[in-house]
Amino acid sequence: MATRTSLTIEDFERLPDNAVRNRELVDGELVDVSGNTPRHNLLRDDLLIRLREWIARQAEGIAIAEQEYDFLGNAHGPDVSYFGRKVRLLDMNKRVQRFVPDVAVEIASASDAYNTLLRKKDRYRRAGTGEVWLVSPEACEIAIYSDFGDRILHLGDTIVSDQLPGFAFALDELFRGYSTR
């Protein structure tokens, strides 16, 4: 449920934590987002660990969960995000970063509407995010949208990324124990 506010990113930044917990700023309005289930959190954390291990080998960038960014005046916090050379832009004192990540990952929850995820993906891409992953625990698949084409990966596939050279793992490993199948 949305609350009419006509907020800017700066207004959102100044709100107390309890006013923005489980909310995003979309078109000037505070929009409730659902809390996460253990399945969602475990998938998110598994992806985060894999990205951080890759970064440790590559020695560049940051992978972070639930960090909010300014996507064309809207504050969204992808479940997982990665940025490389933009590390110098990170402001440790701001809730909403004034840049967009190189990779943004959204994990679908039971309460997420497909169209809402697609709108979010489109906003991320228009704002300059090079690659967006939409993860479906129910279907055990990942849809990847990037500058190099869109693709859907299923069990048996290996995920690779043009944004993350050398990063790869089998989807079976990710969904093992977390799928709804």
C-alpha cells in the first residue's frame, strides 16, 4: 500500500529508519515492500557470499545486500548488488547511494507481482545498471537482462556474467535446498 508523500531522495534520506523500514521510494511515494522469508534470505546470502569470494580473487569492487540507490529519483534496495570501479563513489554516511550498481539482483517473493519486478528491472536498466538478475526460487531460474542480450537460465545451466569476468557457478548449486520444488 502506497502513502502519498511526493518525497525526493533527499527527503527520503532524512526520514528516520523506522519510517523507511520495508519501504522504497517510488515516484515520490513510500511503497511498502514485503519482509523476506528464510528461503529468500538464504538465497540472497548465498549469492552475496559467491560474489564476495569472486571479489576476493579479483581484488576490485563491493557486493552488498539491501543497499539503496538512486534509480532516476527512486530509492530501491536490490536484494544483492555489485559495483566495481564505483567504489570511490560510496558514501558510508548516506542511506541512498547517488550512483547505480553495475549488477542488481532481485529475488522474487511470493508476494511480488511479476509486472512490478519487470518495472523495477526496466528502471534499473534505464538508470544505467549494466545487468539485472531476476531470481525465481519457485521456477529455479534466473532471468538476466544486460547490454549483451537477455537470457533465462535454468537448472543445469551455469551462470556467467559479462559484468563479472571469471564469475561462474551452476544454478543447481544455488537452488539446492532453497527451491520450492
